[in-house]
Amino acid sequence: MDAQPQHQPQPQSQQPESEFSSFLSKMYKLSRIARSVDPTELMSFISKLDPEMIGKYMKAAKSHGKKAPPMIEGDFYSVSELLTPEERRYQLDVRMFMEKEVKPIADEFWMKAEFPHQLIPKIGAMGLGGLTYKGYGCLGQSTVLEGILAMEMARIDTSFSTFFGVQSGLAMGSIYLCGSEEQKQKYLPEMRDFKLLGAFGLTEPEVGSGAAGGLTTTCKKDGDSWILNGQKKWIGNATFSDFVIIWARNVEDDRVKGFIVPNNSHGFKTEKIENKLSLRIVQNALITMTDVRVQESNRLQNANSYRDTAAVLRMTRAGVAWQAVGCARGAYEVALKYAQDRKQFGKPIGGFQLIQDQLSQMLSSLTAMQTMCMRLSQLQDQDRIKDEHASLAKVFCTKSCKEIVSFARSIHGGNGILLENDVGRFLADAEALYSYEGTKEINSLIVGRAITGQSAFV
């Protein structure tokens, strides 16, 4: 009997069945993705990617069977899913702008302490100035979206988000809340497109937290005009703006008034503040006014006391909390990426317990910041926000931001002090967020007054 083994042909259907099963598996995964992603939104996002970015995504997809690390995502509780499809498109547009236009040059301009003026027409073309305002060419969007966009900008560069916030929030907001109808029509449409640039002058060399009762800059009525004298300090954008909103104390009734003061006014001098360690791209100025004459038509017609100034600050303070979220998120994401890529003792440092503990602490604080700011913006959209609400968010978010960026620098080790790794910029910029638009201590007292009924202010 022939002992040679008989050839057993494989069933012809096995390979097709295997391919078909693989096809079904892929289609099932695709269907799961499709249920959670707006196809129009996805295609819009892909169409804006440059070839280099698409190549990176394709390379990641073709990982030759190796298990790829999880996607780096700082929105752990999917806060962005609360946005409408239209709002989500605005968010992705700003994210793409920051990734493509700002990120490649941020370190260079931060080191030079200069502002990239070539980006002003580009951000202006997006038409986002005065995002929440009704009329005057503004989009009339939600405060929630405004906060999300502030976060997206600060996630890449806190200086650029500060530039945007001064223009869109403080300067435009002063005119929107306190200006006459004629002033709104004159200034807001061009400011929306960043064709006309403004700044906000409240802080003084000797008056910071005590601005409510101690402004030394004075204004005095003289016929159909006003004479302004005094100094302002730390005024962002003032070295290149077209005008500055100046808040001054009326010598006749001791009440605070606001003025739209052109930068080319006689007796109006700006000096760039040098040698900063934080927000180096922001061009802060020391302003000196010597008998500056301002026409009555340039006085903010509805700004008659510090309460009106405070209304502008209340409207914008939530934005600073969102900036802290963005700064912290940027630091967290670069730290997580570094932990995935950096290898020691034969494996990525993200595989060690101490690093995972630090990342978890960072993400916990970041997620708390995001959810707090989201609720704060919802209250603002419902016209239910109070000073203490904004102050609590400002205190918590800027304090938590400092902690997160410190962890990020620690995870980078010695490389954390190199500007090229981004974390050093986040670390430095977090310090300015902690102090401007109300220090941690002053905002804590605002909260304390609300919850105890007792004022601890001097």
C-alpha cells in the first residue's frame, strides 16, 4: 500500500471567507466611528490638512500591526461634544489656524519678544472679533464657543490668545457695553476684522488691585473736550494699536470715566516694557499722558462710574479662566506625547508608575477646569453669571494651571527647560495668567464676600 500522504486540498472558500470576515470587521468599526462623528465635519477637517499632516496620519495608520499608543487628547470628558455642529466647525477652524500659522513660529517670536504682525490680517479674515456681540457685523455666538476658542488659542500659545482677548474682549467690549450707538457703529465693524486695533488701559504703575477706588490718572472737562493726565502700565497691544480705552478719574466728581484715545494724540506716549519672563510675545506698554486732549465725542457715553468698568471685566474674566484651561491642556498634551516617545531603561517613560501618576493628576485637574469653565460660560449665556462665579473660576483654573505646567516640566526632565519642547513657554506664561485681570488673592476675597456676607477688602 502506498504510504505517501495524500494531498488534502484546502477548501476554496477559506481565503475568501477570511477576507470577507476581515471586511465585515472593518465595516463594523467604521460604522461605530460614523455614529460618533459628523461626516461633514470630518471631511471639512480633512480638507484643511496639509500633505505633511496627512502623511503623518497615514504613517500612524500603517503601524505594521504594532499596537499604537492612544490618541493624545486633553478633552477627556468630551466637553466639545456639547457644541453645536456650527460651533464645532469654528473650533476646528481655529485649531487648524493655530497649528498651521502660530505653532511653527511661536518659539521664535517668544524668544525675540516680538509680535508676528503678519498674522493679524489672517486672524481678521476669520471674522471672529467680538464673537458674542449682537449686530455691528459680529457673529452673535455663544459665550461657550468664545471660551472654547480662547482655550484653543492658549493651547498653542497663550500670548496670541491674550492678544485676541484684548482686542475682542476688553477693547471691543468697552465700546459694546459703554459706547454710544454712534461709537459702536464707527468702531466695532472694523475691529471685528482686526482692521482697527484697540487696547485697554486700566492698570497703573502704582495702582493694580486697588483700581476700583484709587485711579491716579485724571480727566478734566475743558469746553467740548477733556484733558487727561497720568500713566498706565502693562497695557497689552498698546505699542501698535490704533487707540487705547483709557479709564480715568474725573477730578470734579471723583467718578471713573472711559475714553477712546488715539495713539497718535499729542502728549500720548507709549514705551514697550522690556525683559519680561512671561507672555513675551504680547507687547505691553507703559503709557504716559501729558495734557492729552480728547474730544467729548470720544468719551464712552455710557461709562459713568467704576461699575461700568467692572462690567467689562466681569464679561472677560471668564475668558482668562478658559485661557488657563488652554495653557494647561497644551502642557498636558506635550507632556503626554513626550512620555510616549521618550525611552529610558528600554521602554517609554509613560510605562512607569510615577509618570502615569503625574499624568493622571494633570488630567484630573484639567478635566475639572474644563467642566467648571463650561458651566461658567453656560451661566453667562443665561445672563446668570455673578462676579463671584467668574472669580472662583479664575482662581481655581489659574492655580491649577500652574500645577499642571509644573508637572509637565518635571516629566520632561532637563529637556523641560528647552524652548523647543514648548513646555517652558507654557510654564512661564502660566505665571502671567495667575496675576492679570485680578490676582488670586483679590478674586478669593470676591468669592469670600459672596459666601460669608462679609467684606474683607480694606
